[in-house]
Amino acid sequence: MPASSPDDVVFASLPLAVIAYCATLGLDPREMIEVSGLTSDELRDPDALVDYESLIRLWEVLLARFPERPLGLDYASYITPTTLGVLGYACAHAKDLGAAVELYARHCRLADPRLVLTIERGDDVARITFSHEPRVEAMAEPIEMMVAALAFTSRRMNPSSPPPHEVCFRHPRRHPLARYEQIFEAPVRFSAGFTGVALSTASLSLPIMGADPRVGRYLQQQVEALQATREPVPAGAPLDARVRETIDEGLVTGASDQAAVARSLGMSSRSLQRGLQNLGTSFSEQLDAVRRERSLLLLRDPERSVREIAFMLGYADPRAFYRAFRRWTGHTPAEHRRPSR
């Protein structure tokens, strides 16, 4: 089994969607939550980040209990933008199908930390290729789900989207060929040199029905900001960078004080203080910088109240956040949110 890494997390919406699909097969959702290794509390917020391995455990059980069923092809029809969180919504509001695929390819690690998606545009034919870790490639069903989900999503985004020229899988055929051709409405090859689809380059220019460019730009900013927060800081990075990362992570759990950050870094509070002093800074300055950056990100979400944001940043009294924000920017949080700004 591959060693886990700091970014091996997925949106809780993904295991939630698999568990919901399991229920359609007659499996008890409570049992499947237990199988996933997650708790009900962890799954309460679809946008929360949970262990990537939860998906592997769920697929392993599905394959063991339904070895002959075309699980990937069936499940693909259940995939919607909500399954992929803000990334899915951003893709649904891209200007055209090609922009949606390219956006997903750039940021797919937010939804699946081990998926690699590439798109190659030729004059007439474009090729979208999927690659994944060995366990998922060996299961095959999750790979078939991803490729089929692309086909379903393209049709939902623009019903006039033509079928692909060809669909290819690296693994051998698992189910009757007619089932694949029914899903993809195109020739399907197995034991091929790549997994993915070949389609008309012109089809990538088709607009997405119902997309709002203004919403799309806003959501893309959210995705890019989220991606930035997920980029791990190298272990050899300067102490202040590692402190800021640890503070940022601790804001979510309420463990952003100096003692908690020092413990996370394997240091004493005194050693942490001396190390930051040697860099010409202090813990309070680093905490202030993280809160400022995080506040600007959170204020982009119109659904969050300023009071809620204050508590998310670790302020017991919202008035302290108001004063800090005015010090950082010269205006209040409400003024910052005004369209003119």
C-alpha cells in the first residue's frame, strides 16, 4: 500500500456519494460508514476533508460483494457537480466544455489526490487521458466510473455534445461490450495503450448550458485559493513558513496557539520563540499574517457572516476581528465586501 502523504485527503462529499450509491444496492449506510473508517461527524460537512483511504475501503467492499456488476458504469450516472464540491460547481460554470475539462485537469487533486488527468488538443481530435495509482488501476471499476462520469457530465452540460470518437481502457473488458457502447455511444477498446477518450476538438468549444461567467470566475478563484492552501510546505522550509502552515491548519480545530503549534512541530514553546526571533519575527506576527490571509479568502464567500468568520479565525470577540481587519486593510470587513471594491 502506498505511503500516505499530507495531501491524501478528499472532500467528504465523495465517500458520502459512494455510501449513497451503496444504499441503492441494498447495503446499510451505517455499515458502509463503518467500513469507510470515518465517523458520522466527519461526514456531516460535505466540504470537509477526510482520509482518501476511505474511498479505497468502500470500493473494496463493493467489488467483493458485487463482483459481476458493472459498478463503475452504474455509479457514474450518480455523479453531479455537488459530488466534487466547489471544483464541480466551478466546472459547471466554465465558458465551454474544454475550459471545464482543463479546469478539472489542473485541480483534480483537490477531489482525488492520486488522479492525473491530461488533455491534448489536435487540429481535429482531442484526447483526454486518465492515470491513477496501481490499486485503483487494478480495481478497474473506479476508473470506468471516472471515464463514464466524463461522458455523462458532458451531455448534461450540453445535450448537443457529440459522442466521443473512441473510448479506451488499459485493463481487459469486464462486462458485456454492449453495456459499454450503450453508456458511451462510441466504439470501446480494452487492453489499450491508454485510458481515456478521443473526441472531436470542435466539441470542446461547445458552451455549457446555464453557466454564469461571473459565478464561474468567482468559483475559480475559490478553487485556486483552496489549491494554494493544500500545497504542502516542504519539511526543509524556513521555520516561519512551517509555523504559518501549522497555524492555518490549527484554526480549523482551535489549536492555533503557540503551545499547540510548537507541539505539532516537535518543538518546545521556548525553542519556537527563539527560532522565530532569530528570523526577526514572532509567533504573534505569524498568527496575524495567517489570520489576515485567511480572512480575505473567507470574505469571498457571501454565505458566511462576518461574525462566523471571526470565530473561524479564533477571535472570541468579533469586535477584535473588526479592529484587526481595519488595521490590516484600512476598512471594515463589510466595506471590503462591497462590489465597488
